[in-house]
Amino acid sequence: MGGGILNGGSVSAAGVPSVTVQTAGHALHVQKYLPIAVLYFFLNSAGLPTGLFYTGILSPLFFLWLFRHGKRWITFKFLACLFPFVVAHAINGIDSPYYYGRSSLLLWTVCITVYAFSLALLRCESVERFFEQLIVLNFCATVIAVILFFTPLRGVLWDDYDIEGLSEVFRLRLLTSEPSVYALLMAPLLVFMILRLLQNPGKRNLQYAVMIVIPFLLCQSFGGLSISLAGIGMAVLVAFRHVFKQRKALLVLAVMVILVAGLVYVPNPISERLSLVATGQDSSADSRTVSSFIVAYSVAEPKSLLWGAGLGQAKLADVSDLRLAFTIGVIPNAVAGGFAELGIIGMLIKFALEFYFFFRTRVYRNAFRLAMFVVVFITQLTGSYLMNVQEYLIWVLAFGPFFPEMDFKRIIRPKLSHA
């Protein structure tokens, strides 16, 4: 089944076959970027120390690629944006210039990587087919992981957690650093397939939806699942009210509700862990939200609440006296981490840019992009970190001109014509 889907023709979200996908040139164009996508999706941190990624190591090559395509002022623009913060941090005092310089260099690699990947996505003639290929490859990797689960190699692709109230909890992560990272990688694929299934219910779309839902459930990232559902729910409320008139769409929604209810109320490992999260016995949610902001304040306050402590300085702070789940200021929250190192000014600029591009690129006119905006906006408040390439790429998907077939006007007008 996987090979047939991977090699078959593409069908748009509106159910209309796409002729351009059938051309040999187009197939080669999509495949051109697939190896890099596989590296990013499956192998980015495999065998590397925590915090180091192959995309970061390859960023000089990405920079040369961008330079060849006329993007020659990226580094200058990056330094221009960073300069006011460097001046402010130098005035307030930088505890470790080494960590500051290293984190600045790391932030540059993130900027280059995201810019290169964004340009590649914009040059890809069918992001839809690109997503389909990743879904199939991810499902095949999941099948391999399920087989290895019953062998001594289980620990290579699965994490074993000891959570109070449960004997053992196994979460799928493949070769990523942790299950929540894997879930964030899958979030755009999950949102895309569920929205396409609701827009055009059919066997083919259902197959893809199943292939992405199963790995998502196995990783047991309820934060990632709930955030993805929030994005899907927002798109459904805004864009798909006319689709509800279709019996197939209503049937799909009914099946989804039944499946969710079954996962919640029928005893199983997923429902048991979900109950722990709901009752507050799973500490991961608290450490990524409230505790992160408490730690961030304690890191920034001695230097400057306006400008923060400086890049890389949070990890030097001793916060053990706060009696939280932290001993140093490594903060698993993008906004809190940004506040700790770049201060209130940095976060105000961040939110201002997010809402500027929301209206500038008219995110509210496209179901997928609106869902992605909701997903990444909540993600930055409940997890992630300042230099997370995954988060910035989701922002690119939210602000980029992707999946025009999911524009609200294209969804609603055909339905109204039959009313």
C-alpha cells in the first residue's frame, strides 16, 4: 500500500486530479529536496549531543546555496537586528562572553537553516505531494519501530518513562531527541491531512490520515495532540461551516469524536496517562508553562527585565533555590526563554512581528495556514525554545503561500453554488 501511494498521482484537496504532478520534471523537482527533508525529519539529531543538529552543522553549505541564489545580505540583516541587544547586554554586563558568542553563532545557523528551507519550500511545485511522501516514509518508520519494540533494540526508537500511577509508559520518538519533538515534527502533516479529509472525504485521504494519526498517538504527546486539535478546530469553526452540509464530512467528524471518546474512556495506556495529565500528576505540563516563566523572571531580573540577561546566559543561572524542577536556567518554553535572554523588548518585537505577518500575509483567509498559526502560537507559550528550527518552520508554513486550494473562498463558494 505504501509504495502505491508514494508513486501514485496526486489529487488536490478539492478532489481534482493535478496534471502537473504527473510530469517527469515535476517528480524530479519534488524528489530534489526529499533527502534534506528526510535528514531534517528523521535523522537531524541522531547520534549527536543534546542541542546539536545536522542542519546546524550544514548551515554553512545552506549559506553558500542561498548566496548562489542571490540572498547575499542575510548575515548583515541578522547582525543589524541583533546589534541593539548586544549593546544593551554589554552595558548591563555579560557573565560569559564565550556562551554569548556561541549562542549568537547558533542563532545565526538557525536563521540560515530556516531561510534556506523556506526558499526550498517556495520553490517546490507541490508541497502537497511532498507532505504525502513524508507521511508514507514516517509510517514505514513507525512500522519498523513497532517491530523493534518486541526486541532488545526497543530503546533505539522508544522512550521508557516511569510515571507515578503507571508501571511503564512507552512513547515513540524514532531518532529524535524526545517524543514531544517528534510530535511537533508531525503536527503540520497531521493538520494538513485532517483538514484535507474534512474538505474532501474519500478513501485515499482517509489512508493518509490513518498513516499520520497512528504515529502521533504512539508518541503520546498530549500537548502536541491538543495543540494540533486546537488548530484544526479553529479552521473548522471559521472555514468549514458550509462543509458540514456534506454527509461525508459529518460522518468523518462523527468517527473522529467516537475515536477520541474511545481513547479517553476505554482503559488503555493512552487514557491512563491522559488522566494523570488532567489531574496534574504529570509534571511535564507545569515545567513547560508556569515554572518556566518563574525561572525566566529570576534569570532576567538581576540584569534587565527590558533587555534580558543575554544570549546563552540563562544556562549559567543557578535557580535551585526556587525549589522547582530546574537547577539551571535551561527553559523549555520559547517565550519564557526569550524573555530570560532578550527581555520584554525582545518578546514585544516577537509578538509584533507575528501579528504583523498574520495580517500582512492574510493568514485568516486559508484554513491550513490559520491552523498552523494557532498551533505554533500556542506551542511557543507551552513549550519549544528560542532556537527551535521546527517552530520557525511552522511559522513559515503559517505565513507562506501554501495550499491555496484551502483558501476560504475556494472552500465556501463551490458549496454555496449548490445551495
